[in-house]
Amino acid sequence: MKDIQSIQEDFVQDFSLLEDWTQRYEYIIDLGKTLPKIDDLYKTDEYRIKGCQSQVWLHHRYENNILYFSADSDAIITKGLIALVIAVFNEQSPEAIAKAEVNFIAKIGLGEHLSPTRANGLNSMIQKIKHIAANHLA
Amino acid sequence: MKDIQSIQEDFVQDFSLLEDWTQRYEYIIDLGKTLPKIDDLYKTDEYRIKGCQSQVWLHHRYENNILYFSADSDAIITKGLIALVIAVFNEQSPEAIAKAEVNFIAKIGLGEHLSPTRANGLNSMIQKIKHIAANHLA
Amino acid sequence: MLKSDVMPSFEIEKIRKDFPILARQVHGKNLVYFDNAASAQKPKIVLDTLQNFYSQDYANVHRGVHYLSQISTDAFEKTRDALQVFIGAKHREEIIFTAGSTASINLVAQCFGEAFIGEGDEILVSGLEHHANLVPWQICAQKRKAVLRIMPMLATGELDMEKLPLLLTEKTKILAITATSNALGTITDLVNIIPLAHQVGAKVLVDGAQSIAHTKTDVQALDADFWVCSSHKLFGPTGVGVLYGKKDLLEAMPVYQSGGDMIKTVRYESSTYNELPHKFEAGTPNIADVIALGSALDYINNLDWHGAMAHEKTLHENLEKGLLGIQGLRIIGTAKHKAPLSSFVVEGVHNYDLGVLLDKMGIAIRTGHHCAEPIMDFFGVAGTARASLAFYNTQAEVDYFLESLKKAINMLR
Amino acid sequence: MLKSDVMPSFEIEKIRKDFPILARQVHGKNLVYFDNAASAQKPKIVLDTLQNFYSQDYANVHRGVHYLSQISTDAFEKTRDALQVFIGAKHREEIIFTAGSTASINLVAQCFGEAFIGEGDEILVSGLEHHANLVPWQICAQKRKAVLRIMPMLATGELDMEKLPLLLTEKTKILAITATSNALGTITDLVNIIPLAHQVGAKVLVDGAQSIAHTKTDVQALDADFWVCSSHKLFGPTGVGVLYGKKDLLEAMPVYQSGGDMIKTVRYESSTYNELPHKFEAGTPNIADVIALGSALDYINNLDWHGAMAHEKTLHENLEKGLLGIQGLRIIGTAKHKAPLSSFVVEGVHNYDLGVLLDKMGIAIRTGHHCAEPIMDFFGVAGTARASLAFYNTQAEVDYFLESLKKAINMLR
Ligand SMILES: Cc1ncc(COP(=O)(O)O)c(C=O)c1O
Ligand SMILES: Cc1ncc(COP(=O)(O)O)c(C=O)c1O
């Protein structure tokens, strides 16, 4: 597995090839469409993350000091955005996640989706992932 | 008794001789000091007129189709102003009062005291006098 | 030449210049502001009034003998007079300033409730209400041990008039009903509904938050017992609401908030309360914004209102025509009489995604449940996209919106 | 040169230029604004923020996905963060926006009352309160069948600390007390009073309406349970109040007003409520004014606060010195620690008459009972004349005021 920073840099690289917002969003939407579906079992309140306009569900599994994440959303753009976040954090150690800086979203021109007042739950999801990692630290 | 309009015109004439606000207010204050006191009997809630900063009491008597007014206030400027108003309306017939236009206060440069939002009760007192007159119309 | 020939038609380009924000860009595109039902933009005269008032005349109102306090008080009270005329109230003291429609309704739910609603009484709320005209009545019903009844609607988003007589009983103390639904656009049939409520002795609170920017209101002709609206939806500043109430009702109700200005005398043992309207206006009011609301009213009064309404009606007809031509799009709320707004869903597409992509194209619409969850439940949708118009919108904006919407749907499918 | 030598002293003339209204004339005289305790004037930055916001960025907040709604929401929430820092709150969601101090206190009296005050419980209110921090507790006591007790004051206008232990019992649920009296200027000894209340398990609501423009507040250091103030007394716009409450208390309290934004889910059967701070912010908030309050805080934060406070303290000392030299004048409220305001009466002269004549000389003071009738009763006066200062006042204004006051008294005697 690549480290978190390199994955972020890859995304920044990928996005730099896209010329305008249309292409960037088409890319995000495509990502959203290909994000493996979360098991319906986990589409419950327990796994739901606050964000009143679109819903986000996040599930994680911990094995051999590695965290595995899967997530879903009812809105496709949100789903694309969380696909990016999952790609960055999936199959990493709690330590790596806990100390990682998430800086690629702003760099690829999607920073507006990160505002805590944004109703999409992306920011809450990143907080949640960090929180899960912190709980699994030694 | 002079008629209401002439009395008002006399006041406008008197005030036109006063050069600045100081003289005008000194005149008002003097009037206030000379206004015959109202009988303490009438300094009760029953005779009180709304006006939250200074209090005004108004008493009237009706005899032979003539209205007699006396009034008082705890503030001397208010007292001076009501002395003016009493001088205009006292010993007049209900008919004359009811149809009279009170225009001298603005003309002598004291119009600001007439605003309905003014807390001194002058406006309420004029309304009250008009009201009393209306009640004594045939 | 006939007189009507020289009458200028509604001069939309001139009107737009009165609203500074309409000239701005968003994401490099000209702003298309179709979120008017959430809040309306402000004409320059409103901003100028705020600026001039604070830099020339500001002071706290009432009780002040000094000049600035006097002129502030006069200007503040002038808005009350203007509102009295604007909505056709009988007495100026029937106009109460609050913080918004929500605050106005809460005042009525609490104080009318305390005075007039008891155990076993019924509160009837229309099925078209914004949460602001529903939740306060839920709480009132709970506190007063009263029963909350809902007047159902039809699949068109119109209220079911046939059910009304069954729901109005001599136990019904109040009917809470909107003049216009913010979620669907439905204009309710108040002229026929209010007399029915009065027949059983119920009072009627009308929520005018959505109607006031699109219809002339006459509370006396309607015979509304209470009527509310918000300044910010009427091209005025935020932070001001209006409550109209019939004098005898307001007088019979207990006070709401207490503090300065609403009292007559205060002793430690007990206090007595001031007359209307001050009885319901505790504390320092929102002086500057009330005065600026007065300027918004001036603006509207000087507008070619008839032309403005005809203009926005035409735009809305064209908008709905365009929407109906989009495959898989369903308009939610198809009442015969609608305000110039359209709520819709697109098959297989989430309203949030539509909102995000339209935003990228400079278009502001609202998405979600529009603070009317029971209505969403009724239509079996989680939310809708809502485009809502004002008289300062243009046909070019409608065209661009429709084109952009198609583009967004294509991207998302 | 030593560092302190190059430190600029408080630059009063520069400061005055920030407040446009201070340059105006009244009745042909330069305005002398000594009515700051009723409401403070606004720096230009506050007016510019209103102007820019409405003409560039305005939209309704929360729930909106479009750009304008996002930046409006961000700007609105930024003021919450700024206030958290400004008053030293632990959590941002402990800051609730209301319509004013009066609304904040009413919220606490109702919702804390409902949750925590029962029959036979006691509410202790200090004898120095503005009606806004007294009447809501009278009503609360009446509704909850609780007992209202008053902490008496001494002839100096200071609270009688010896009586406090006798008044605080295990039945005392809350102590409502001002940080600074608007009628007398008394600064209360909160540092010693609050722990005593906490010892018996009582909560403390501090009314910061008058202290906030003259003292730095640290709600955590004070250990206040609730604390309120008004934007308009803090050089911000009208129509905004602040309520600080400890998180656990706010969470344990029932909701106040209901409507949009404060709900989580709404069904006809029942509704669930949103988290703090939204739980207590029903409806469209006063968006623009909250944002402009943020600019007022910026202004204060960038001010030479230490210099400003020293300046107004000196002015006030000189003011009181001058007043004491006037024959027949009695200062009402002679506490050791006072905010920069002076209440006074003049033998044989009505305060209203003083107000009218000083107004003619361009001077704005307040006269009357200052919404504190029980205090007037205590001192056996119907009202007082009150001159209240802010940091933008000058020594020349104090001199002119004293001279004008003497002239007015001469005219009236
Ligand atoms: C000490 C005190 N408390 C409360 C208030 C009420 O504030 P507002 O009128 O802004 O609600 C005031 C205002 O005069 C005050 O001086
Ligand atoms: C129909 C209706 N009623 C009430 C409200 C509440 O108004 P405010 O948020 O201004 O209090 C709204 C605002 O969206 C509305 O549309």
C-alpha cells in the first residue's frame, strides 16, 4: 500500500490534468459510480454521519493494525468525494491515519466541500475516520 | 374671551420677539412657574394623562356651555407648555374647542414637543381636551 | 395615442439595477438567484437607509427626550404606520415587531394558547405548513393537553376542502394555515377557509411569510385573526418579523417576553404591563432594521406592482413549461394557483447533486426538505430541488436555468 | 528611548473618526453623545460590513448548498467563533444568538425554569437589576410556584454582601445578577458572589449588558452558568443578543421557540430537536447583523483597549468631580467600583427638564427611571438624569456638559 501522502499527491496530479470544473465533477461523479457499495446491513442510523442534505454511511473493520473502510451516500457527488477519502485512508494503520494531514481536497479545487457548515457530511466523515484511528492507537 | 385662533396668534406674535431657544424656554419656564396650581384633590390617577417622563394632571369643569380647565405637571417645561394650551382652550365653548385647529405650537418653534412618541404627555393632553369638548357637544 | 400605449411596461433592466447583488458573479458566471423563497435580495434604498441611519441619526428609542432618540423613535414608529397600511390593519397598535415569522408564530402559540386553549380543545393545522407553523402547535398541544389535527392535502398539493367541515368542531380553538406553501407553491383558498373556521368559533392564524412578496394582503378583508411575515422575505433586512393580531385578542392574551418597554410599573411584589403594541415588544427592538424595512415598503409601494406580478407570473409559466419538457422530471405540487416557485425531483438523481452542479453554473436554488418534512413524506420524496422567482428575475435567467439543469442531469445520469 | 515612551497614547481624535455619527450636529451644536448606556454608536466598519454583505454576499444560511448560502453561513458562524474567544467560552456551541439581552434572559427564565425550578424553590434576584432581569423572574416564580427573593443593596448602591449568606439556601435554584447596574453604574462583586451561590448548588445568570463595553469578560474564569449581552451596546447593530450557557445546562433545558433549523426530524406525531446551538435558534436568524457584530468585535479587538479604558475612566473621574461641585446636585449610586456613568438628581429640578434643556445644547443624556423602578423607589426618587460615557467621548465634551448642566439648572431654578 502506498502511504497516505503519496496517494494524496497522486490525486493532485490526476486532477491537475482536468481542465475545468466540468471535468473535475465528471471525474468525481464517475468515482461515485464505481465506489463499491456498502453492505446494506450498515446503512443504518448507527453508521450514519451527520450531514443533513445528503446521507453518508461509514463502516470500518480493524485487523492486524490495519483499518478497512467502506462508505456510501445517497448523493453521487458526495459518494465521489468519499470515494476519494476512502482511497486515501483505506488499508492504513491507525498511526498513519491519526497523524496524516488531509490537504489534497483543497488542492484539487474541491475545498468548498470541506467547510464544517457544508451540509454534505464530508468533513464529519474525515473527523470520524480520524476519531476511529485515534481509538485504535496503542 | 378672545377666540381660540386669536389667542394662538397672540402667542405666535409674542414668541416672534424672542431671539433664540434660550429666551423661548425661559419664557416657557416662567409660564410654568405662574400656572395656577391645580387643587391637590385632582392630582390622582383619575386625572392623570399618560406620558411616562413627566406627569400631567388635567381637571375640567363645565358650566353654561363653557369649559374650564386647570392642569399641572411635575416638570416645569411641561407645565409651561400646558399653560400655553390651557390659555388657548380655557373658558371656551365645547363647539369652539372641538373645531379648533391647534397650530401655534409648531409655529412658535416647539413642535418637537408635540410628537406622539414624545414622552411628555402634551399631545395626549390636547387629545384629551378635544375629547372632553366632543363629549359636551349637543 | 391611447393612455395604455404610453404606459411603460415593467422595466426589468431598470429594476435589476436597484438590487446591487444581482450584478455579481459566482464561480465566474453571472449570478442567477432563484432562491427567493428562502430569502429575497435587498434594494439599494434599504442598504442606504441602514447606512444613513447609523451614521446620522442612531439612538435607542422610546423614553429618550434627546433629539436622536426622538427621531429614531419617530422613524421606527413610521414603519409601524406603513405596515398598517400595507396589510390593511385597522389599528396601528395591532402591528407587533418581532424577530421573524417564527418568533411571531411562537408568540401566538404560547400566549393565545395560554389564554384560550385548554384540555381537550383542538388545534387544526393545515397539511401544507412550514415547520415554523407546525412545531409550535405541537408543543402548544402538548402543554395545553389539547389535540392537534391536520387538514390533509390532495395529490396536487391543494388542501382537501371536503375534509375541512369534518375537522372543524366547536372544540377547534385555532386554525393555523399558510397563505402560500414554501415547499410546493400552493396558494391556499383562505377566502373560503377562514369563514368556515369562524363559523365554529375558531380563530385563524395566517402564515404570510411566502405570500407577502407576491400578493397584496388585506388582513381585514381576509378577516384573519393573526397574520405573520418576515422582513427578509419582503426585500427588507434580516432580524425583523411582523405579527398582526386583532386588538381584542392581543389585549386578552398574557404577555410573552418581559423586560424594558413592555411594563407600566414594576414593584418587587408584582408588575403591570404596558399597552399595545409595547406589551409584546420587550427590550430594545431591532431599531435600524425596522426602519430599513420601512424603506423596503417604500420601494414596493413605488414599484409598478401590477407589472411586476405579471412579469414574474409569465416567467413562472415559462419555467414550468420548460421543466415539464425534461424527461424523468416530476414537479412536486401542481396546484391550480401557485406562487412563482417550482419544486421538482428528477428520477435517479439526488437533489443535492443538482444543487451542487447548478451552483457551479452560477445558479442558486434550494434543495432538501424545505423545513416541511411531513410534506416530503406525503409525496414520498426525501427532498426536492426548488427554484423560486422574484420580480427581478428575467426570461434569460429562466432559459439559462433550464439549459443548465439539463446539462447537470446529463452529467449525473 | 524606553519602549513605553514610544507607545502611542490612546488616540482619541483618530478613534472618533471611526464613528461617523460623532461628527454630526444637533440643534446647531456639536453632538455630545452621553447616552452610551442606552445604546452605543457604531464604527464605520460595522456599517461597511452591512453594506458589503447585502450588496455582495447575502443569502439565507444553513442547509443551502449554493455559494452565497455557504459564504453567508461561514460568515455568520465566524461571529460565533469570535464571541467564543471574546468572552472565553469553552465551546462554540455554548454561544446562542438571540434578539437581545432581554430575549436571552427570557429564554433562560422559561427553559431553565421549566427544567429546574419547582414549587417552593427560590429564585434570588439582586436589587440592582434592570427590569429585563427582574420581570422574567417574577413571571417564572409565578408560573413555577417558586419564591422570588431580592438581595438588598446599601445606600451606596452596592449589594449588601452580609445579607447574601442568609438569602442563599439549598432551595435557591438560580441567582440572577447584573455585572454592572445601568441605573447606578455599580460594578458587582461577581468574583465573590458566584462561588457563594455555587456552594448551595444555585446556578448564576450574569447580565453583562452594561459591563461588556467596559470590561473584558471571561465566563469560564467567572464560572458563570449563564451570561447575556446585547450587540447594540457593544458597538454592533440592533437586533442581536448573545446568550452564553454551560453546555450541560443548555442540553438539559427544553427548547424555547420552535420552527426551522432547530429541529432534527418532524413528524405529525412528534418532533426531535437539533443539537446546540441550533436547538435554541429557531427560524431565520438575524444573519446580517450577526455578521456585522463580528466586525464590531474585530474593531474592539484591534483597539488599544487598555488605553481606551484608562481614557474613559479618567473622563468619568473628572465628570464626577465636576458634578460634586454643583450645588444641590446629588449623585445617585456612589459605589466604590463604577462603570463610567453617573446618575444624579438636582434639588427642585425635574430630570425631564434637564434632559430637554441639555438636548437644546446638543447633549444627549437619558432621564427617567432607566427601566429600574425598584432602584428609584429605594432612593426615593422618581427618576434621575444619567450621563454615560464611552471611550470615544472627550474631556472637552465633559467640560461642555458640566457647563451646560449649570446653565440648565440656572434656567430652571
Ligand atoms: C443592565 C441591563 N440589562 C438588560 C438590558 C436589556 O437589554 P436589551 O434592551 O438590549 O434587551 C439593558 C438595557 O438597557 C441593561 O442596561
Ligand atoms: C411558509 C413559511 N413560514 C414560515 C417561515 C419562517 O420564517 P423565518 O425563518 O423568517 O422565521 C418560512 C421561511 O422559510 C416560510 O417559508
